[in-house]
Amino acid sequence: MSYSKTANATLTMAGWEETVKEDIDKGEGETKNGVYYPKRGVTISEASFTYSGDIEGESRVLYLITYKPDDAAPVLAVERFTGTIGGRQGSCVMTSTGTQSPGDVRGHAEVVAGLGTGDLATLRGEIDLHIEGMSEDGYPVSMSYDVD
């Protein structure tokens, strides 16, 4: 879809809690920073992020994450953002699909029509995300959007 506006921002992780729901290979995964990740399996994560730039605010995200060795594994997410986009105040919900593998995350998010509030009630838009490695300085994101 084509949109007339673009908002650029920096996305910074504020919190992350991940829980293993299915460990297909029972104990063959690895532990990093005190968190166990299955070799093959499914986890649920609750995360929080901050946005700064043309997008200013906070979000909470629920992830359903799969793990498999030597290949990108599917990730599904629902995110609720509260703040401003292009100077318009409100909230919106986005759904995303993507993949993750060690050191590489790719995703595509779309605004869910009918779940916005305030000046973002009629927001339509998309974000494509590609993250390589870890950064405490955040990650660049760009949203293509329109508001009726």
C-alpha cells in the first residue's frame, strides 16, 4: 500500500520477559544472561519499548516466538503504542509478522483499523524493521502512514 507521510524514529527496548512454552528438544537449548532459549521451540515474550523522533511514546508488545537451529524462525506480535506520530496524539495497535535468528530480526507491522484513539483513531500505516545485532542506543524505524 502507498502512504503520503513518513515518520522516522529510534526504537529502544525498555523491558523484556520471555517464557518458554514448548521445548521440543527438552534441555538442548542454551542459557544467555540467565534466560533459557530452546534449540527448537516456542516462547512468549512481554516487552516494552520507547520511541523518540517523529514517533514519540511508549509501547507494550506481546510476542509469540519460535526457535529453530540454523534458520530464521517465525515471530508474531501485537503492539499497543501510546504517544504521538507526526505530532498527532493518541494510541494505536499494530500486528506484525517476521523472523528471528541469532543477531538478526526482520519484521513487518501494520496498524489495525478501528483500535486507535485520539488523533490516531483513523491512522493507517506500516513499519518494516530490520535489526542486526544488539544496540543500547536503539534502532532506526520508519513508518509510512496516513491519518484521515
